Amino acid sequence: MTSAIGIDFGTTNTVVALVDAAGRVATVRFSTEGTSEGGCRSVLAIGVDEDDPRASLLIDIGPWAIQRYLAGPEECRLIQSPKSHLGSRAFQETRIFGRTVRLEQLVGWFLSALLERGRLEGGAAVVEPGAFRVAAGRPVTFWGTKPDDALAMARLRAGYAMTDITDPRFVYEPVGASFYAASQLTRDATVLVADLGGGTTDYSVIRYGIRDDGSLTITPLAHRGIGIGGDRFDFRIVQKAVAPMLGKGTTYRSFGGQFDIPVAYFNRVGNWHEFTFLRTPEVLRDLKLIARNAEAPERVDRLVRLVDGNLGFHLNQRIAEAKAALSSTEAVILSLDDLGVDLTVSLERSAFESWIAEDLAALSGVLDATLAEAEATAGGEVEIDVAFLTGGSSLVPAVRRLFEARLGANRIQAGEEFQSVAKGLALIAALPDASAWTIDGRA
């Protein structure tokens, strides 16, 4: 019987963990076509019954949504990364098959399907009859330019209210990871957690004490975040290595003048959750016209084939794989030749690290500010005993070196980079009193 659930609703992936009545914590699996993953891609594919257009919309998420979209992109609407829009007033609602759908509804649909689709080892459903508590993660800083925190939280709460989980406890995501790391402590310690996710990076500094009965005391010292994560690193690869092969930096002729090809096209390609905005008849028509009058027509033709072939997801996957490979090798080949786009580029780790240097500097600046805030809260110098790195981007060597240089390699810990937040959230949800961990002091 499930007693507590932790949900790490992510920009790129979402992870669900649970604690059973015996106190054991496990990650929920999402299985399709012989594969089983410990996370679910944060996407929705929304369709409609062609025989009854007035019927309810058909909702798929994660790998099922991707399969449906790739099989028939014209038959459904793909919504990628709804979390990335939570703090933006620019995205209030969208039209899907003639119906107005608000962002909160998209979040609610995704979360509802998440629990319906997830399975435990052996195939049992996640949500069984009986009471259970939920801890829901939230970033310290939401993604976007000047995100509205109050708006983002109102939307997130509204999304959960549309599911069977109507009353979750909200916890900062790095606090969830911190609790998971602290559950393995054998002595009092001050812990820094850096949660380097797809859309944001969040820091927390917490001082832990261990009581005689083994329970933890907690003194929060600092929480800060910034809207930089793995998706930004992917964007840099697109802009520096891929986009020039698609025509970025070149010109085209129009009405007797010579014009730069709009960078908006390449920004859409670089932000994977915006690629679908290129797949409209109007944009595709404009791209084909530009290709006919381009300074480098063969490059723009690659962009046309990328868009016309609905290859945005494939490109995103190849870039993510190449970035991961650069964590263990000095160079890797990125190619789309097998997909009908004659695009092959060599990516070198040294070049990649130069492309993300500005982002690393920003991460370092927020880290320094977090540590300064911790010292201000403590009223004196704070020594970090353990720095726990979590999230996929913590595997990037340049990111790890940043923390080693600041704190010392002997203090750095990592492990279960993709699951520690959700597992920590589930363990917090299982506490008799979670008030010390929640953002609003709720038990």
C-alpha cells in the first residue's frame, strides 16, 4: 500500500517516487514497447475523436505522446514542457481543435495521466485505494525572463487541484534532494544541494543535526535559483554548431534588398519546446521562399527539411546524446544523415565548454550569492561539509569542476542524479510532520 508520493515535475522529465507502508522508497516506472524508464518526458499529445469531434479530447503523455506525434503529427497537438510557461503571463491559454485550453488544464492533464500510466515493479498501479500524502516539488526560481513566482505557484496548485491530488505539500526541489542525501548522514553536517535540472538550477544550504533517535533537525540557511539548466546547454550546441549549417548568419534576397535570415527560426530550433511553432503552413511557406532566394540555399534547405520532416524531437534527442557523450569523451559526431538531412558536425568538449562559459559564470555567481546568504543567516562563516549534486547537468565535467574549485573535490557527492529529488520528496511526504520542509510550513 502506497503511503506517500513525491512528484518531481520537471521541465524536461518528470519523476515519481513513493514510500510504502514499510518505509521503503522506490521510483515509479513508465514502460512502453519493451522499454522501461524511471522518468516520464514532460510532454502531452492532444487529439480528438474524428468520428465525434465534440467528444472529450484524447490525452497522451511522455513516451506515448511522442509515439503518437511521430506517427501522425497532423492528427494531434504536441505540447512540450508546460512547466516552462508557469511563470509567464504571455502564455495564458491556447486553442486546441477549436477549444480554449488554459495552461493550468494542461498541467492537470499531464499530472493525472502521470499517475494513471506509472507502474510499480510487477505492474501494480501507483495509486491504490487508501489514504496517502503527496510532496510536490517546485523550483526555487521558475524558468523564464522575470518569472512571476506567485502566478507560477497559483497555476501549479490549480493543476494539482484538477487531479486526484488536491492537497499536496510543496517543497523546494533541492530541499527534496537534500533530505535524500541527509538520510544517509552519520553525523551533523551543513549540506549544499545543487539541483541542475533541464530548465533551472536551484541551490539550498541546510544545516542538519542528528538526534539520539536518528531523526533529523533542520536549519535552512539559504535557497536561491536561476533559469539555467540542461536545455540552455543544448541551446548553445544548436546555436554554435547546428544553426550555421541551417543558414544562420547568412542572407537572402527580397524586393531588391539583402536581408539576414531571421534568428527567430534558429531560436525555435534551439528551444525544443518551441519547435512545434515552426510547423505551420505559413512558416513553412516562408522558409521555402527564403531558401529559393538565399545566399546559401543548401543550408536553408536543410532547415526546410528539418521542419517539413518533423525532426525537431529527433534533433533534440541527438543533441542530448551528444552532450552526454562529451562527459566521457573529448569529441563526438552529431549527424542527421540517416534522417534525410545531410547534416554532420563534429563537437569537441573544449568548444562546448567555451560555448557554455557565460552560463557557468552565471551559475557560479548564484552559488556565491547562496553561500553569502547562508553566512548572513547563520551570522558568521559557514563551512559546507557535503555538496550534493543532482540533476542531469551535474554530469557535465565543466559543471563539476565549478563546484570542485569552489568547495573542494573531497566534499562533492553525487548519485541517483535523476531520481534523488523525487525520492527525497516521497520521504518528506511520509513524515508525520513535514512542516520544517514545506515552503509554507504545512505539516
